[in-house]
Amino acid sequence: MAALIRITGDWTLAEDCTQEALARALDRWPVDGVPANPAGWLMAVARNRLLDVLRRASVERRKLREVAVLALTAATAEPVPDEEVVDDRLRLIFTCCHPALAPQARVALTLRTICAVPTADIARAFLVSESTMTRRLTRAKTRIAEAGIPYRVPRGHALTERLPGVLGVLYLLFTQGYDADGEPAFAEEAIRLARLLVRLMPEQQEVTALLALFLLQHSRRTARRDSDGNLIPLDRQDRSRWDHAAIAEADRLLVRLTGSGPYAWQARIAACHATAPSAEATDWRRIADCYEQLVQAQPTPVVALNRAVAHGYAYGPEVGLALLTEARAGGGLDGYPLTLAVEADLVARQGDRERAAALFRAAADRVHGEAERRALLDRARCASKPES
């Protein structure tokens, strides 16, 4: 599909022709057998379908596009070079993540076009109806056509400007899968696309850092819930169930990192947690130092909140509460339920268990996800119990 979009510039037409080729394959391959060159077979069928459509279109449009399509005839008789396929997909990623599109539209379009996630699943992730998501996707593709968004990977300064937006979309995609009530397949797709970017842009430090971060976070996926589906806090997880092969792969990536971008610091923080043999052995002072760097590279309220957590564990709850007050000063954390959860944890460690329980319950009332709500209520119950 990426190749057809490059040739025709028509997103919908490329999608339709790709679907036709896949449908034909599902019909014919069980009968005739899988062809020796499946990719070439699919491209040939898609190309022929494209020609049929164009022949029914206006003569001028047909002639302009048919020249480009016929140029593929010889090429599709042989396997498509892997580099060409990868390059087309990279162009498609940058097109889906163009800054002219709204952030949510970028994520949705990436899921639908690059990851082939069904529209209904995307709609559920964004808590909208399937018809609403269909309209959003249509508007995004129309916007690409009307704005003349180029189907290419930018170069030089333009690449430097656009790459953070692409990485931001992958980060949001991963978060959609990693969140307590998210769809795990989205996290897998984000990892797959991050690997693709690392392969194509090995010199880009933040690309490598993002893949390392994903691997480290996702390594805990099987240990994050109990048999009833309840969330298990990091300090209570069975670390033998973590994916240690993924952690080792991330470590190898981190060795190559010399950058000081936000994803690099987040990956180093995640590595401190992932490589600690136990919760008690976690190097909180190293994590606090990394947050000092991260808050400079990414001065957001949530980073400031997490910085307070890290310092609270490294230097005591009083230090954490002081930094929490500082983080709240700008108002950016107003209404953010996890702010109350952080305060509750710090207050509990100070010894005021009754107030901590009340704060955990208040946080539970504000969160949207059911799994997070249950986890916070469990924390409230634990805080309410008298210490043995």
C-alpha cells in the first residue's frame, strides 16, 4: 500500500487496490498454492486493479498516473527489494505523523494505515464510536491531500524538526497499549515500528533510546497483573516473570547512547528499575539524578511529579513532599488523579496512614480506568490497616 501511495498520491485508491489484492490472495492461494514470489504477486494484482480503476477515470488523470504505474511492471516481476519496502513504510510513517494533522489523528492514522489495526479497535481505544473514528480517519486523509503533504522523509533541518513528532506518536501508541486498561497489541506495534526506525536511522540517538524504553517497560507485561486481572505495583511484582531477554537487548542499546534527550533519560530511569534484583535494591539516587536531567530536557508537570517521587524514595518523604508542592505551584497538575496518589504514598511513608488512605480513595474517585481504580482502593485498604 505504501508503494501505491507513493506512485499515485491517492490514499483511498491505494487502500482499495491493496484490499483487492489481499482478498484475491485469500481466494486463490488455498486453491493454487502460495506463489514463489508472494510480494510480487500481490503487487501485480494491486497494480492491475489500479489500472482498471484508472481506465474508468478521466483520460487526463489516467494518462498521468498510468505512466507511473506501468513503470512498476518490470519491477514487480521480481521480489521487491527489502530496502525499497522499508523506505516506503518510513515515508508513510512520516506522512501519517505530519504536524498539519491533529495529534490524535496522527496516532489513529498510524494505527490504521501502518499497523492495520481495525477501525473498531482504534475507536474503542479512543472511547469513541466506530463511525466517529471512520470520519476522523477520512478527514485526516483528506487533509493530507488538500494540504499537499509530501510523501517523503524530510532531510536535514526538516528531519530534525519532524522526528520528535514521529517519536511522540510512537510513544502515544505504546502508551495506548501499556496503560492499565489499554490494548497490549498497540504496544507491540509501537515496538515493531521503533525497531524499523532504528534500522533506518541508527545514528539518531533518541530513536534508539525510544526502542530501549519500550523494551524495558514492556518487559514487565506478564508480571503486572494477578490471576484476577488486578494490577500489581512494581515493588510487588515477581521479577522472575519479567522478560529478561528484552531487558538485555535494551541494555545493549543503552550502551550506545551518549545523548541527553528526554527519551534517553527515561530509558536510563527504566533501566534502573529493570536491572535492580529487588525493589529494595533499586538505585533511587541514580533515578533522582536522572530526573534532574529529564526535568531540564522535558520540563512538564508530570515529569516534575515523577521527580518528586524519585527524590522522596532517595532522600526521604519530606524532600518528596517539598518537590511535590513545587510541581503543583503552576497549576499543571490540577485535576490529575495520580498527584493525589503520589501525595498519599509520601504521606503514608511519613506515618500518617489515615490521611494517606483518604488521599488514595480520592485519587480512585478521579481515575477513569477500572484497573487503576481498583489498585488505588487496594492501596487505601492497605494504608488503613494498623501496622503490625
